[in-house]
Amino acid sequence: MSNALIIVDVQNDFCEGGSLAVAGGAGVAAGISRLLAAAPDRWDHVVATKDYHIDPGPHFGNPPDYVNSWPRHCVVGTPGSEFHPDLATGRVEAIFHKGEHAAAYSGFEGHADDGECLADWLRRHGVDRVDVVGIATDHCVRATALDSAEEGFDTTVLLDLTAAVAPDTLDVALRGMEGGGVTMVGKPVIRTA
């Protein structure tokens, strides 16, 4: 069996200057790149997810409530949907797009260009253990990690390489991941007042 790194939504719109920026997002991008360079043999496989919206309906709010609806972000064909330039993508073997026509938080809701879903891709490559990093700890990282564990993968979130939106949603996310059988190491980047 083998292991994989899942890089969740390290996109321009979720980093500083983006339409739905998370403080510390650019630092997470750079940190992931440093780790990939320093430990090239740590993972057998590296994949990434992207929020990839065409028309996600009420997921885009005007005005957004920041619970179920959000400002426009990661629209297909815009610079905001691209990976942050500080994220080294040379080792990324597959990209799983999610949320074209509906809200989607977990990378396991996404699909590659050929239609293959993330769980099937991981199983086809003999993966049994995954590490999850990216943005945001309390939303898409949480959802991806919980789905990973539910799919039967031994799942660890490397919190030092995640950025969270807010302390209250982070606390809920950490408790949820712990209760969902996800291992967590480190401490997430979090904006403080």
C-alpha cells in the first residue's frame, strides 16, 4: 500500500488579495512547497483539489451570509480559480474539481478531467494513508478529511499547513475531525483579533 498528500484548495481567491481570502493562505502555499522540496520521498502520490465554480446557485450570496453563502470565488476561467503562485505543483498527479453547479466542500465530491472521483483514484493507486493540507481548516480541509476517514483511508491533517477562517468555526472543525477518526498534528494558522 502507499500514501498520498491531498492539497486542498490552495487557490488565489482563498489567499491574501483574493475574493474570499483566508489570512495566512499564501504562507500555507509556500509551506507546502517547502515541505515537498525538503521531503521528496515522504508521499508516493500528490493530488490537489480546486473549488471550480460555474454556477453554484445559492452558494454565491448577494449579500453572502458567510455560513451557507459566500462572495463569488474560484469561478472557472478567472485568475482566482488558479493555484497560488507560491504553491509548487510539479508533483501534483491529478486535480479534482468540485462545485461547478452546487456547493461542494470536500475534495471527495470532486472529479478529475476524465470524471474519476478522488476516492477511486486513490484506491486505483493503492493508497491507504493520506495527509491533508490546505485551505480552509474549518471548511474544505475539514470536509475532505472527514470524507477521507469515512472512505476508510488512514487520515492525518497537517495543521501547520492549513489556514482557518475563524476561531469559533475552527474549534467546531477540530472537534468534528477528532470525533470522525482523523489524526491531527501541529497547529493551524488562524487570524486573531
